[in-house]
Amino acid sequence: MNICSIITARGGSKGIPRKNIKNLNGKPVIAYSIEPSVTSDLIKKTYVTTEDAEISKISKEFNAEVINRPQELAEDTSTSVDVILHALNYLEKKDEIPDVFVLLQPTSPLRTTEDINNAINLFIENECDALISVCEIDHTSMLSMALKNKFLVPNCDEKFLNKRRQDLPTYYSPNGAIYITTPKILKEKKTFIPKRTIPYVMPKERSIDLDTPFDFKLAEFFLKKINS
């Protein structure tokens, strides 16, 4: 089976400027997605789609192949679906279209080769259209409230408000680390989460998504802990 990974890395970033190539514990952020993909024995090729020359240069240094992304697909309003469809069209023209592809977002630096391999095997072994990585949601988020006319209004079913934490149901949230599907499904459904999507559950400490400077410091802390 021909399986590739596609890493989406644009140059612009508001929360953390140039975060895809920012130094994180001795390496550019994007390296933490390229390296586990390149070392996976299940992934045939690792591609980075970018419009940025510096990201392109660094990606090649870490042994990824680069797909040049047009600027109109590198704006704040650009969707990951459109970016991946562009990459797949490029691969199709080169006669390199995969049977299955793995979308790896560079903002998940704690995802490992083992995570990638386990997720791929889970996808292959199950009758499904897609797989996404998730992590368990903190129970307190179920009890979140909104303000309505200055008063607190529960977002959840009120029957949960007075339950003990251990009696609350378990919910999961996408952590952005791994998305797996086929070119055919993405072209048909235009989503990474079609109806027949299964989860790959990851622990919270490997589910950090680099969105704020605090996330960056948290990722740095865990990486130093792993390395020590």
C-alpha cells in the first residue's frame, strides 16, 4: 500500500510569529513532524506543502519533499481541505498519488513515530473512511457556562451539573496531530471527518497544539523532560 504524509506549513502565523520554523528545544518546530514521518516504515514519502522559501529550505534539510503552494492557499482564510486537495492534484500529475495519506500539522510537535504507525495500522485494520487523533476532554469543560443577560447559563445538559466527576460521560476532542483518509474520500466528502471516522486516542501531554506562547513553553517543558 502506498502511504504518504503531507505536512501543511505556511509562513504566516499570528499567535507565534514564524512558528513553523521557530526554534523549539534545539530544532525548528517543523522538524518534529518531518522526522517521525521520515522514520516511519509505513510511510513511503513525506511531503511539505508551503509557500515559504525558508520553510522549503529547512524541510529539504530534514529530508522532506516540498510541494510549492500558491499564495492564495496560504492566507488566514485558506482551508486545510483546499491545501491538501492542491497537494493531491500535484501528486496525481506526477503519478505519485497515494492510496492513503496522513495529514500531519506542524503545530503538534509531541506526536511520535509510534503514534503515526499505530494510527495507520488502526485505520487499515478497520472498515472506516477516516481516522483522526483525539484526546480526552477535561470533565470540567462539560460544566462550562455562557453569559446570557448577565446570568450564567450551562452549556451542557443540566442533568450533569450536580453529578460527581467520575460519573460524567467521557468525551473526546480532535487534537490536530494526525488525520488519515484516502484521496477518493477527501475529494468526495471535502472533510477530514466524514461520518465513518474512527479515533486514535493520544494522551494530553502529547496533544499540545502550538497556538500561543504558553503552548510553546509547555511543549518545551515536555520535550526537555523526554530528552532527560
